[in-house]
Amino acid sequence: MSAELSRRALLGLAGAGAVAAGVGAVGVARAVSDAAASDRVEFYGEHQAGIATPVQSHLIVSAFDVNTDDVSRLTALLQQWTAMAAALTSGHEVGDTGAFNGAPAAPPDDNGEATLLPTANLTITVGFGASLFRQPSSRKPSERQGSDRFGVVDQMPAALADLPAFPMDALDASRSDGDIGVQVCADDAQVAMHAMRAIKRVAFGTCVQRWSQTGFVSRPTDDSTPRNLFGFKDGTANLTTADELNAHVWADDEPGWMAGGSYLVARRVAMTIEVWDRTSLAEQEDIIGRRKGDGAPLSGGDEFSEPDFEAPLVDAPAPLPGEPLQQRAIPELAHIRLAHPSRHGGRRMLRRGYNYQDGIDDLGRWDAGLFFMAYSRDPREHVVPPLAALARDDVMNEYIRHTASAQFAMVPGVRDPSDWWGRDLFEGTSPF
Amino acid sequence: MSAELSRRALLGLAGAGAVAAGVGAVGVARAVSDAAASDRVEFYGEHQAGIATPVQSHLIVSAFDVNTDDVSRLTALLQQWTAMAAALTSGHEVGDTGAFNGAPAAPPDDNGEATLLPTANLTITVGFGASLFRQPSSRKPSERQGSDRFGVVDQMPAALADLPAFPMDALDASRSDGDIGVQVCADDAQVAMHAMRAIKRVAFGTCVQRWSQTGFVSRPTDDSTPRNLFGFKDGTANLTTADELNAHVWADDEPGWMAGGSYLVARRVAMTIEVWDRTSLAEQEDIIGRRKGDGAPLSGGDEFSEPDFEAPLVDAPAPLPGEPLQQRAIPELAHIRLAHPSRHGGRRMLRRGYNYQDGIDDLGRWDAGLFFMAYSRDPREHVVPPLAALARDDVMNEYIRHTASAQFAMVPGVRDPSDWWGRDLFEGTSPF
């Protein structure tokens, strides 16, 4: 279909029936052109897209609480969401009629604000929180026990155990946790918003949106590592190869329905931007343990050199009485030392963090920071130990505050159009 | 300078002195490459960039309140801001040393999070609110009279008169007004944030950030008119030619310091997204007065056809007793009828609206809508009459709420590196 023909069809100049008949359940064509195929991420596969997918420039992640105890309504929504995501991530609108070809007396299936926008490498990635398994939907801790409302309590992964309470946590419960987590990433803010809006819209009556967070990150023109709002490269030693992903990211078959999935730990890390900007370059680099410019560890080399945690500090001043005789190039409490896999059994995580900026607070300070997201095969071993070490000793804690936290079992990939998110979990209990 | 050489210099591998000496006051080179020149908007000129400049995909607009009565500190800040904006919009970092080449014991001049990012058509545009002229910085209405703190009260433009209170206004004072307005636009969210952060940082001690709003808009792949979160094209009949801009947008010389400037009216228009998405296509189109798909007026033609407000409704059902005998294709209270320049003396405005999405509210509803921005030579004649007509009669009011409002006299362009924002206003009163 030529771009021109597609556009004509979209704008209702062709018959609505012809358009709808051509695409059926996967939705109405939105923007078909030769260029479009290069900005699409395959939806179907062993693993969900949006985990090992190269980071797109925009994020919206939301948690939803299920407000029904009827498992058939929940599974029907999951099937609808899956079909919608397949359509959206391949550049289609949602529903049978799209934005413009429905019956005038009915609301359009799609609001249309992404019409003729690029697909923008859109990914939509879904997972389940612990509360989906073991508790009614509630924000009140006192109600966080109770019935096995969906009959899946014995299918809850051990790896989804609650995160411990970390020192310095300042968590806002209304921005934390949730029954279902949905991560939308795209290289276009409006495409991302359109997708999350569509996801939320059809959840009405089954789920309420509990919280939502928008983020952004920009890749330098030379394709070097992106920087966070501290101005430092973030994600230098990240996981990329299939072997690394298999070893650290993709879940095994305990429980079986999670085989090929992954566990997401998300933490909203507020940065005190104004204070950081008055901190000396040397202090910033000592806190991180890397040079700000090229990202090399303070022990030398380049960004991708292994840190030498034993290397002595060159040109160190003579120690004062009571100080250690020999200072190290990478300070004892530097962020990269505390977090390094060598201190945590060699276990690693896939970081997928986004910068966020939610305006300013009542005192005129930036409400901004890092929305930290880490994927692993088991957060208890891959994520909690470094987070605990950082929470205890990281000097960076003077410049950050963890204001929200969530954890989701991100399900395995959708294998084909007959599959749907969570099918292996629910098919033993659902009426389907 | 090659990209490689530039990067080496940036990362501190070349001497800091050599870098600083090469660029002087306009800042350290950030990302120099052959491609970069194509994504820069010229900073100097008769008019400020960012007004008639084609809309970039990301917006951050903030208001600042001056918290000193010392005019020399204010004018020093305006000069510093001007130099910073000239550097940033030409792809440089701020300050003499940038992010990585300063003294280790001092904070970096630039935080560095935009290092090696594209310039992304960054524009920074500045204007003054009425409170700068006539009142001390305060959010309390009871304090909104008082001293002529900067000696410019007789230079306040008549066109900057307060907007009237419109019916249905639900304005949050803490998100409204302000002494100085700064609009940052760029095709990259991180580049925009970096610029506003730098602007705010150097204002410390002279200004506090009063409010800040982030926005986005995406241009379709066929370069057609962007859509707002109602899914409709927004900006169809916008001003583009020099004649149009001269007639409707650029201010005259009353007062003289504003000649070539323009007046910005900004309104934060919250949309009830969830309700809109349950509204029929016919109702949506009747509210706007245009077809959702191609944007054509309901009287026929295409997007750019002039609406025929007298055209009868084809295939109208027979009127019931009490209804008018003949319905019109474009309903009596359609948005485009109420707002059309033909009803307002032919006066027009340059719309520069952005979609916004600030997460969800306490009830789980989207906190999203349109950050309406309109530039004109005199809001009293070009903007207030259509806004008043819409506030009174627009059926769209059932789906929107005006939650914030601001107005700024956006100063004329900076003519050359010796000029600075507001110089013509302050040079008669400042000690320079």
C-alpha cells in the first residue's frame, strides 16, 4: 500500500468497510510507508520486547490495580491488551475502526493523536506485582493479606518476594507497587502517551491506574553511553550479549509460567539537583568513582576499563593522623565500588534507567532524578544486595532520595497471535 | 574542528586552557560536527527565536520571580542569561570550562548531561510579566501592589494589562503568572531540560523558579498538522508568512523597548481525557466544527478550506417543535465558529500549543491536556476576545478546565553579542 493510498484510507476517503476488512482484529493501519518498517520492534518472541531492546528516548511506566475479583474479566483484559499491543507496536491504531471510521454515534476505537506518527520503536511490556497473587487491591497495608482472589497464590514466584526496607527509603505508597506493571517505551513522546492512554482506556471497569511515571533519555550523537541528570554516563557496564542475558536476566522455569520472563525492580530516585550543581567536580567524581568526562574509573583507563579497586591514589597528600596510610584512587565508599558485581557474587542486572523531570516542588526545587529500572532473573540475588550496600554506605545518598518502589514479574514473550500476556499463569484457573 | 578532536577536547584530554581560549565567553564546544549546523536556530535577530520558529517536539516553560529589589543584579542576570542562551542554542556548553575542564575544587560550569547531544533546534525565549513592573515578588494577591522596585513602572506596556477573569476559570495561582517567563523548545527532551536547568542555576539568589511546565508535540511523517490530545489537528489556520506575522504577532513601538517583540498568553488547559474517550465521534466533531480525520470544516472541503458558517446541515432530521427550522453544518456553538477571526475583527494570533501529560491525579485520572500558548501584538485585541467567546459558549468547556494562566511581554530579538534581553527597557535605569 502506498503512503498516499494509506493516508486516503485513514482519512475516511476510502470506504470504512474496506479498511476494516483488510486488517481485522489487529487494528486499522496508521502509517504505512517504506520507512516505517525500520522503526518497529518485533512484538512476538521468546522474551518480551522492551527489556533487552535498546533504550528508546521516552518512557511511560504505569501500575494498575485490578478492581474486580472476577478472574475472567482480568484474563479478558490481558487478551485485549495483548492484541492492542501487537497492533500498536506494528504501527496500527487500536480496534476495528481506528479513530475516524467508526459509527458517528459511537466513540472512536482510537483517539487518533498518533495518526501518521512514526511507530518510533514502540514497545509495551507487562508484568505482575506480588499483590496480584496474594491480596485484594488496596493501598492500605492493613488489608495486604487475604483471599487468593484469582486462584494463583501458589504460582507466585519466590523471586517476587517483597524488597526489604532500605535505610533512607522515603517511599510514597501511592507511587509504589501495584497489581500490574506496564512499561511503554518509544522514540516519540506522543506515541508513548497514545499507547498508555489506549491501555488505560480499555482497562476501565477492570483496573484503575495506580501511578504513572514519565521519563526520557537521549543518546549522544556518537552513540556513546547516555548520561543521567548528575551529568555522568549511566549504564556503562550494562548487559548486552545473549550469554549475559541468559545468565543474569531471563528467568528460569521456577515457576514454569515465568520461563523466559524477567523481574523488574523500579525505584524513583529523586536527585537534589540544586545541591549537586554546587558540588565540586572532584567530589562528584569521588562519589561516583569515575571521571565525569569520559566515564573512566578513577583507577585509570577508559570508560570500559575494569575498575582497579586496589589502585592507590596518585599524588595523595600525606595522611593526617588517624587517616589510613594509603588512600585508594577509587574511594572506599564510591558508588561503583559498592555496587560492583565482584562484591555481590558476580551477579549482574540489566539497567534500563530513565531520567525524569516532573516540574518543581513547593519550594521551587526541581522534582527530577532517575527512574531506576533493573531487570534480572532474581532480584533477591542480583538487585537487592547492591541496593542494600548502596543504601547503607553510598555517599551519593546525600544527593538522592528513593521516593517510590515497585517490583513486577515481567512475563515471558507472547509467542504468536493466539498467545497472550499471562496465559501460562491463568489458563489452569481461567474458564477459557 | 573534527568531531573526534572536539570530543577529545571535551573529555579533558586536551588542555583546558586551550579549549577555553578558543571560545571565550560563549562557552565550551559541546558537539561540533558537520551535521550539527542543520539543527541550529539562529539566536540573534530582529525577533526572538522560538516564536515564529517551527514548533520543536519538546517544551519546558517556566516562570521566575525576582527576589531582589536591586536592579543591577537583575540586569546582570539578564546579561548572563543572554550569553548562556547564545552558547546553548549554538551547541555549546555554558561557562568558560564546561562540564569537565574546571578546577576540581569548583563545581563544573555545566552539569554535562547534554554533552555530545545534538543541538536539536534549541530555542530560548524570554519575556516579562506585569508583576515585574508594578509589584514585589509575591504569590499573595494582597501584596500585589506596591513599589516601583525596578524603576520601570512607566514602561509597562498597555498590552500587558491583566487578562479578565473568564467564566469557568479554575486557576492555580502557584502555576500562574510570574515576573519573568522563559520558554525553552528543542527536538530533544534532555537538551531542553539541560537548558532550563542551566538558566535556573545561575538565577540562584536573584530569582526563584515559580512554576514549570513540560510539553510535547509530534509532527506526522507527512508533515501534516500535529494533533492535540483530543485527537484533532491543532494549528490548521496558523500564521506563517512575514506579512501575517507583521500584521498580527510583532509588537509595534508602544512602548519603544517592545518594538519587534510579542505578547505571550499561556493557558494550561486540562482535558478530561477519560470522558472525551467515551464521547461519540459525531459529538466530538460537532464540538470542534471540523472532521476528526482530515481536519476539514464540517461545511466541507479539506483541512485548509475556509469554513462556511452559513452552510446548512445536509440530511438534517426534521426539526422538533421549538428547534430552529434549519440547522447548520457547523453548529452554532462549535469551537471554530466562536474562535474564528471573522467574529473578532479579523485579528489573529500565532498559536504555539503543546500537549502535556503530568501523570495521574489522586483519582487515577490523567493529568493531561493542552498547554495553550498564543503570541500576538496585543492580547487585548487578538487573544482575549476569542478566549472570552469560548469561555462563555464553547461546548468544549464540558471537557476542559483552565488550571493556570500567564502573560509575558516577550522582548525583541537580541541583535548581536553586545545586546541582551531587556536592554532597551533597563538601560535608562540601570547603572550600566
